[in-house]
Amino acid sequence: MNITPNISKQNKSAHVPINIARETIKLMAVRQVEPTPENYQLIYNELADIPSMKTWKVLLEKHSSSCRVKLQNKIIGSIAGKNY
């Protein structure tokens, strides 16, 4: 299962809030995440590159152990590269 967002950093139209909202809903379905306001906000922030420690913490808690390693690597990469 692909859990990578479809939004390309080169595509400026992808960063329009309505496009991020559409991708958020699609990604929630792909990840089979319960459609709660908190989950929506977490994924929206992820797609919009809005950092939040709560985002990382909740995502790590909600995903399976195989996904946790990928998310942990993303967190470490973001912190190391100050990509937030």
C-alpha cells in the first residue's frame, strides 16, 4: 500500500488549500484512517508541510510498526535537515 502523498513540491497548484484538502481525504481513505477531525488535521498538516510534534506523535501511535520506522526516519530527516 502506498502511503506517500501525491502532492509534488514542484507543482505550485498542488499547494492550494483546496487541493491539499482533496489529497487529505484521498490519503485518509488509502490509509484507512478513521475520519475524525483530528486525523484530518494531522494528514492535512503532513501534506501542507506544517510541522507539529503532536502530528508526529499521533501518527507514530496510530500506524503499524512497519510504518513507524518510515515515519521515524522522516522525523529524523526533517530534524537533521531542518526541513520544517
